[in-house]
Amino acid sequence: RVLRWAWRLTWMTSLGLAGVLAYSIYDLRHPVDQIEPDPSKKTLVVLGTGWGSVSLLKKLDTENYNVIVVSPRNYFLFTPLLPSCTTGLIEHRSIMEPVRNILRQKKANVKFYEAEATKIDYERRVVLINDDSEVKGDISSTEVPFDMLVIGVGAENATFGIKGVREHSCFLKEVDDAQEIRKRIMDCVETAMFKDQTEDEIKRLLHMVVVGGGPTGVEFAGELQDFFNEDLKKWIPEIKDNFHVTLVEALPNVLPMFSKQLIDYTESTFKEEEITIRTKTMVKNVTDKFIEAEVTNPDGSKTLETIPYGLLVWATGNAVRPVVRDLMNQIPAQKNSRRGLAVNEYLVVNGTENIWAVGDCAITNYAPTAQVASQEGAFLARLFNTMAKTQTIEAKLQNLSDEQSVAKSEEERNQVLDEIRERQKQLRRVKQIGPFQYSHQGSLAYIGKERAVADISWLSGNIASGGTLTYLFWRSAYLSMCFSTRNRVLVAVDWIKARLFGRDVSRE
Ligand code: FAD
Ligand code: NAI
């Protein structure tokens, strides 16, 4: 009997879940009409469609402002799974969410311009925007005036001015980068297999070098080695002895933000996987076929080494975008900032009024991560919703005090007075929004061979764990964090597809 009940319960739960899924899909596919923007309200311009800006837009009551979004990317990208797109484990569209879908779900209409902000003119309170896409109309650059501005343009790739990096290496920040890497991996493999290729050239072409031992470099190296072990060497066994992944890092160890125990675990897993880690090796120059690196020897002496490569992926962190640098130059209070816009505890850009910054372009006490950016975006949404509510209540209070002065009877006056007290209480409650406080949930990184490392905040302590169970946790955590049900379904299907049929090794 217990079994029968368990069976029924499973069925009912499955049916319930299927119902919820069906309803959420129906809801998404049938958006209701939106309120048109009210020109008397303030214009809030949001730059970017990344973690910070989209998290703000998700929680913002758009009926309170005329909201305008400007970004060269008309989609949100779930960056934590981007390294998996470089090998075709996940298809890039599975981790993209069209910004039009996101904005269409809002109560009031939001304008979106697919363009790059080229300059923020603080004096004139306008943003200059430029359509950088292939198709251009008669007008491809213009100005957008703002009353309030949120800068969420992220960061660009740091190259530290090292010669040859931009020309010869691939970055790993955007969808195009992941597609380029995927194409180049296969190009290197097929070129190495070209008739009469010399032994040295085969070795060079199959040497995949990753520069930067932060989480981006480590995750990519792990994914690439998985690709080789699980697919490439099965389909093209000739490359077996020459395909090699090397991770180059200037510091004495990789993943500096993780605990010593997890760094050691990562390094030993890489050893098992046969990924070479070259620490204390700083790249100084890049040419089309090799990198030149300064190696610090155990006795402290330095030697210059030339390392040939077929594919070079450059993952050495973030640099400030030109539009942000330009704004910093306009504001005296930003004179001493180097790594981005200095903001106060409410994320207001220091030295400005009505300009806020979120995510990688803002300098706070926290690391530039998706976790920080999305919490900052959600904080700003709360702040703006509160500001709008405050204004509504203050206007109402003004009306009530006018009513009170013209009240005809004592009873009427008392009634108005009661309402005023109630509204004042409401105003105090609403105004109680404290400064931004980040709550760290932990750090997670995939290291290949179906293993991950995690430094998780748990109650008031930290749990450091690595291995296959952590990998299952990593997968379920990232699946649940995907932007939409659609993304979750697509990512899960990609994982199943790769498990059943392997990754697709065709070069597009
Ligand atoms: P972004 O998400 O980069 O968004 C910036 C937006 O601004 C984009 O829409 C861009 O098109 C737009 N933009 C750029 N220039 C302009 C302009 N001039 N005008 C208007 N718009 C502009 N963090 C984690 O916490 N966990 C992870 O697992 C993780 N994995 C990562 C994996 C990879 C491969 C990478 C590259 C990063 C990863 N991160 C992770 C870091 C995380 O992605 C960033 O910290 C996060 O994206 C920052 O959010 P953001 O909104 O500041 O910028
Ligand atoms: P990073 O800044 O974390 O690491 C870059 C690494 O490159 C550093 O260790 C640095 O010493 C090294 N480096 C710099 N110049 C070098 C040179 N010339 N030669 C050799 N090595 C050099 O950058 P990353 O990995 O791109 O990450 C950027 C941000 O995104 C970080 O805040 C990170 O935490 C976050 N992120 C988080 C992930 C996660 O939580 N799983 C995944 C990817 C990124």
C-alpha cells in the first residue's frame, strides 16, 4: 500500500510540475498589453544588458519611470556557462535570453536601442549612442537625454598593453569569442592533420595555451581537456600524442580567490588530466606562432622562454571600457580611480548626481563577479521603486494638508489628520532603505574531469569542497540560476545530447 501511495504521490507531483511548466510557458508566450510611458515622469536610462542591468530591469517597477535601455547586445548572456560553449558542450543560444522577451514582460513599456554608448556627457545629461551593427539606417548615431542614469557596461579584456595579444589571441567574454575559439580548436586540429605536415608544426598546432590562471582560464582549460578526452581523441586518434593544454599564470598559483586546499586539489586534478600548469610565468610578448614569457626560477633568477602555440586564449581579467574612462576624466572626484567608477554605499558614482554604476564597471570592496553585479542591480531596483513610492506618498501628503486647511467640520479635519498620520508612517517605512550590502553565497568553478571546486558560505562558516559531488552541485546550481525556464530546458537538453552523441566536431 505504501508503494502505491508513493507511486500516486510521484505522479501527482510530476503532473503538478508539468502544469506549472506549461503555465509558465503559456504566460511567457502571451504577454499582456503594456502601459505606455508617461512623459511627465523621469527618464531613467540603463546602459548594458548584462548581469547588473538585467537584474535591475527584472525587479524595477517600470511604470514609475520612462525607462530606456541601451546596449550593443540585444540579449542577456549567462556567462558562467560560456566556457562550455567553446567546445560545443552547450550551444551558445541556450545561455542567451533575448532582452526583448525580458522587457515585454514588464508592466510598462521599456524602450530598447541596440547601440553602444560612446560618450556620457555629464554636463548636458545626455548619452551619445552609436549603432555599431552591420545594418544601418539613415540615422546611426544620436543622443539620449536622461534624468537618471545607470551604468552597467561591464569591463573589457585586460591586455596590459602586451604586444600582439589583440591580434593573435582569443578572449573569452562574449558569445562571439566562444564561437571563435570553437572554430579555431577544430581549425588547429584539421590543419595539423594536413597532408605532409611536419612533426614540429603538428606539435605547435596542437598546443593549446591558456594565459591567466583565474577562474576563466581554469574553467576553459578543464573544458578543453574534457573535449579532447571524451570526443576529439575518439574521432581523430592521430592527434592523441600531440594534443596538449598548457595554463600559464604569472603568480605562484592558480585560482587565488579559492582556499589553499582547493588550489592544491585543482592543481592535482590538472596533473591527472595531463594539463600543464606553468606558474610564475609572465607573458611579455605574443606573435602569431609563439608567446614569449618571463619565467621566475626557484632561485629567483628570471629566464625568457619561447612557447609555440596553435590556439592562444587570453584570460587575464578586466580593464576599464573607454566610455567609462571618458566619464571618469570628466569628474574631478574620480581622479584617483584606476580600475573603474568609484561609487558610494548607495552605488551613486562619486562626484555625480543621479548617476549610478553596477557590476564590473563599478569599484566596490567586492570581486567583479556576476553574483555581485546581480545583487547590485536588485538593490538599485529596490532603491528606485522606493524613491518612486516616496514621491507618490509625498505628493499625496501635500494634497492631504491642502484638504485639511479647507476642511469644513472638526470631524472632516480629524479624518484627514488620521490619513496624514497613516501616510507619514508609510513614508517612514518606505524610506528605511539602507546602503548596499553584499551577501556572498560562495565561489564555484569547474575544473574538468567532472570535478568542481566550491567555497560555499554556510551559516556563519565556510565549506570548501572539491570532487564529483561538488560537480553535481555545480551543475544543479548553475541550471537553477539560468535566466529562464527556456534556458534551463535548452541547457539540460545540450548536456543530454553531448552525453549521448558526443560534442559536434564540425568546423562551422
Ligand atoms: P556584463 O555582464 O559583462 O554586461 C555588460 C553589458 O554592457 C553587456 O550587455 C554589454 O554588451 C554592454 N555594453 C558594453 N559596452 C557598452 C557600451 N559602450 N554601451 C552600452 N552597453 C555596453 N561570475 C560569477 O559570479 N560566477 C561565475 O561562474 C562566472 N563565470 C564567468 C565566466 C566567464 C567566461 C566570464 C567572462 C565571466 C564570469 N563571471 C562569473 C563574471 C561575470 O560574468 C561578470 O562579473 C558579470 O558579467 C558582470 O556583470 P556586468 O553587468 O557588470 O557586465
Ligand atoms: P582574474 O583577474 O581572476 O585572473 C587573471 C589571472 O591572469 C591572474 O591570476 C593574473 O595573475 C594572470 N595574469 C595577468 N597577466 C598575466 C600575464 N601577462 N601572464 C600570465 N598571467 C597573467 O581574471 P578572470 O579569470 O578572467 O576573471 C575575471 C573575474 O570574473 C574575476 O572576478 C572572477 O572571479 C570572475 N569569474 C568568476 C568565475 C567563477 O566564479 N566560476 C568564472 C570566471 C570569472
